[in-house]
Amino acid sequence: MSTSTPRNARQRLAAPTAAMLPRIGDSLSFLYIDIARIVQDDTGVTALVQLGDDIRRVALPTAALGCLLLGPGVSITTRALSTFARHGTTVICTGNAGVRCYIATTPDSLPTRWLETQARAWADDTTRTAVARRMYQRRFGDTAPADATISQLRGLEGQRMKALYRMLAEQNGVRPFKRSYAPDDWDAQDPVNRALSAANTCLYGITHAAINALGCTPGLGFVHTGTSHSFIYDIADLYKAQLTLPLAFTLHDSTDPDGQARRSFRDGLRLFRLLPRIVADIQTLLEPDDGTRQEDAQDATEELVDLWDPDFGRLAGGTNYGHQ
């Protein structure tokens, strides 16, 4: 039982320690809103939701929000957007339930730590190979040979996918099955391929939103290359065997496989809480064992932007270097 007095509690809050500071990872929270009007009033940012003849006002926690996803039917005022920008909140326009990512606005204050980490790892062949290897190993688990080359891992991936297709086809009574993607002849494809393509598109959208929220760029991929979505494809591949493939095969006799896949996958997203999981996985892939918790506590105490020097690397910002 605590013996502290209210006065002592107020004193502790007035002088927070590093351990009391919130982690940046913890503050990277997501909020999805659809069919509402978001405005700035005298007390803060509020979502106005029509419920029958009534309008319910819901105050939004702008200071504690890392990413706001705006679904269909949302309108937002410029003043409200400005408030989110001041609080460092990334605002993303998405499809229904966040399964697509149409556009993202990142605040000026969004840290570039993970963007720089991604760019450094991508620009060097050795570190790029190491990240690609971690991606493959994450999919294969301990069964991936520790000394396998990227070429061998890529071959192993092909074998695993064929085996997974064969297993799911047998479980669902679908034989034979061959993966194909033909957007120009969409209706002629079998239901499993249509459902799989639709579910993968949903997965790409939610992955895109997570990458934007973290401040990384979707164009610098480690396994995929040559497209502005390369990193999205890298990260989405981590979840297909668990999420989209089993779902697609269960829809083999559906009359609306792509529509049903999108609706079912949206429910799955809520169930799996995929967005924070994607963010954590990206951080682990780019910087395994980096001591994130301690660094985040230190970063939270600073708001200054550092300077970069070709000889000395990162130099402290907010410093007058005129005497040098």
C-alpha cells in the first residue's frame, strides 16, 4: 500500500525521471475513423459523428496519437489538420477499415531515425543482404540454413510456397491450383486467385500505412527492387502465409471471392492488430537488438534536430560552431 501523500505525488510529476518518460514505440498509436467530420473547437480536435438525429462529439487525443487513419466518409478542417501536424501525428487517407493507403501527410517533426536507418542499410550491400536474410529467416524460422546464400534462400522460398499451395489446396479440396494474376482478364480467373489478389492488395495497403507512420520510405526494398512499393512487398510477404493464403483457399467456391476476401480480411486486421505488429517487425528487421527502449527514453527528452558532417557523422544541434 502506498504511503505517499498527494503533495509528494505532485512533486514527482513535476520532476519526471527518464524512466517515467513514454517510449516513442509506445506512443506510436493508431486511430481509425470513418463517416465523421473532424473539426477544431475551443477545447481541441473533435470528431462529430451522426447517430440518427443526434450528433455525438468525440474528443480526439491528439497529443498521444501517433497515426490517424481517415476512412471513407470523413471530412476534416484545415485547423484540425494543423493541430495534428503540431503534435507530430501522421494522417493517412485509407480505404474502408484501413485496407488501402491512398495518401499520407507526415508532420515536419516526425523523426527521421528509421528513415535514415533504412537508407543506410539499403545503400550498403553487406547490410542490405543482412536485412534480406533476416526477412527470409523470419518466414522460415529455424529451418533456414544459417550459412545459406540469398540465392539459396530465394530458392527455398519458392519450394516453400509451392508446398504451401499444395497443402492448402488439398485441405480445401482445390485441385489442381496454379497461382496467376491477370488484372486484364480478372473475371476469367478462378476464385482462389481472385481472392488472393484482393487480400494481398488489402495487405499492401495496411503495410503502406505502417511504413508511412514510421517515417520509412516504401521505395527502398531489401528483397524487392525497381518499384516505389518495393519495401511494402518485402514486409507484406512476412504475413501472407499466415493471413492471405489460408483465407483465399477457403473462398474457392465463393461467387464473390474478391469482395468476400476484402471483407473477411478487414475483420482479420482488427483481430490481429496488425498495424503495431508491422511497425515492431520493421524496427526489429532494420535494427535487431538495438536497445530501443533506452534510446527512446533518451530521444523523448530532446526536440533538437542534429546536424550531419561527412567526417564526424552526427553533431549535436542547437550548438554554435562559429568558433571552429
